[in-house]
Amino acid sequence: MKDLEHISQLDWEKKWTAPFSFLLCSYVGEQYYTCSDKAWEKSFHHVFFVCDPHMVTCYQLISDNKVLGNFLVSHVAKDISQVKKFAQDLKEKTDNILNNVLQQPVENVVSKDGLKQFELEIEDYLPAYIRFIRAANYLPEDTDQDLIDIMEDVRMYSEPVYGFIDDYLRKIATHISPEIGVTPEESTYMTHYELRDYIDTDKIPDRDVIKERAKSCGIYSHDGKVTVLSFEKTNTLKKLILEQKIDDTQTVKGFVASEGVARGAVRVVLDPHNVAEFNDGDILVAEMTRPEYVPLMKRAGAIVTDAGGVLCHAAIVSRELGKPCVIGTQYASEVLKDGDEVEVDAQKGLIKKI
């Protein structure tokens, strides 16, 4: 692996934040590259996950996303009939994952053939999902509204799949945790390689290593090769990346998802289930929103996120609510603090301390 200083100089952007497991991310780190490369010969060459307990943040390269996104727009969004075809394909694959693949007993998957078939089903799903999500972020401004509506619909339809896949992987890990001598929670800190090795050959992963990862760690994937980073290396790389990004602590810039202007007190919410204070009209600042944020979004004067594209959850919901929203700021949750008085100008994509 290249040294951390060199890796940090790449054109990273915070892509998403979610309560996913380390196990899912080790698998996705490989599949982001292999599925896209196999389908289109264009892919995510570098991916970095910060795996804190109960929350993961994913960083990807702007250049990787731009090349793949623009390529997919040229193929996906040629005409509305083709978009409808791809949308129906993704919905059918989503239904298969939710109603068939994830409904089988865990015992059926905890075998060499069972796990292989499970992974093949997921690998079949991912290109259809990536095709829509990445293309949506690079649609030209003059894109037909009917086409955007179709993409919004399928985006929300497929939204839950990653979470349910993660839940199922946790069940697999929990099922074998007594056999490998770790707690159910610790078992989710196996890599997918270690899970495969155990199921295929009964090779027990290093318990001490798993327990250490469970405190906090990271994953760096380069062309599908996954490397686990220690807590110290993960924090160092994250700090170096942020130092490259943060050049102004008074003004934060992002992309307009829903127009409007609002002023209010900042409330940084990283866990919507654990909010000490939130008043009507407060400015909701989050790394990324998910369905459980909606009650807070309804009360917020404006919404600001680190990550997200034009069809992300925050963008779609804020437009439905008629709330000013700025997405893709990269570091708003790092710079803005609870109680800061700010103006959110969602005409220009600016958040200014006042």
C-alpha cells in the first residue's frame, strides 16, 4: 500500500455516511471496483472507509466518480424509454434481493455453495444500482423533468437494500460468532475474506485482531484490493484529507438541492436517535440524512449535509418539504458547531457564520 501522505493527496470527497458494518464495507470495497470494472471497464480505483463503532463514512475520488458518472449518463439517459427500462430492471433486482435472497434462512448461506450463491446475487444487483445512483449525480441541467422523476422514484425504491444486506451479513456473522470465539458485535469486524475462509475451510480468524478492529479502524481499497487500517492510521489519513479540504472556517460551500434562504442556530446531528436539543427553525447539519432524519428535517429551518448528490435522500426530501438545502459541502459537520448562528443561502450554495 502507498504511504498515507501520498494517498491523502488524491482528490477525495466524502460520499456517504451510514450505520453499516465493517463486514459490509470490506465486501463493498472490493465490489465497488470489480462490479463496475466488469460491467463498464470504468470503476472506483480508490475507496476509503472510516469505521467508527455504529457508523461508517465512505470517501471516494472525485475523478473516479466523474469519469464513471459522465459515462453512465451517456448510456443511461439517452431517452426516457431506456431510462424506464433500466428503472424496471433495478426495481426487479431490488425485489429479488428483498423478497428472495434475504428471506432465506441464514443456515442456507453458511456453507461454501450457499455463500457463493449469495454473493453472486449481490454482484448481479450492484451494477444496476450503481448505474442509476452515479448517473443521477451528473445529469445535465437541461435534463427532462420526467426523466428526473423516474430516477428519483427508483432511487427511493432501492434505498433500503444496502441496509437490509448489512442486516443479513450481521446475522451470518452472529450465527458463527460462538464458533470463532467472539461476541456477535465483534464478529461483524471480520473481513469478507475471513468470513469466506472460515466457511470454506474452517480457518478461524485472529480473535485479538478482530477485537482491536471493533474499537475503531478503517479500510482502504485500491483497485478492489482491501487493506485494513489501524485506528491510528485511519485517523491520520482522515486528518490529512480534511487538511486538504478545509480552507475556510467561516464560509462553507456546497451544491443547491432545494432553493431558499434561512437563518438559525446550527444543530450538528450525527445520530438522529440521540439528539440532546433541536428547536423548530434550527439548521440541521448532518454528514448525510436517511429516513430516520425526517422528523428533524420537518422541523429544521434548512438542511446542510457533507455528502450527497442531486438525488440523495436530503435532496429529495428537502424538495418535498420546501426546505432550503445545501448538499455536498464535504466538511460542514466538522467546521460548524452546535449553537453557531448561520445563514444558509440555498440560492448560491453557501453557509456563512453570522
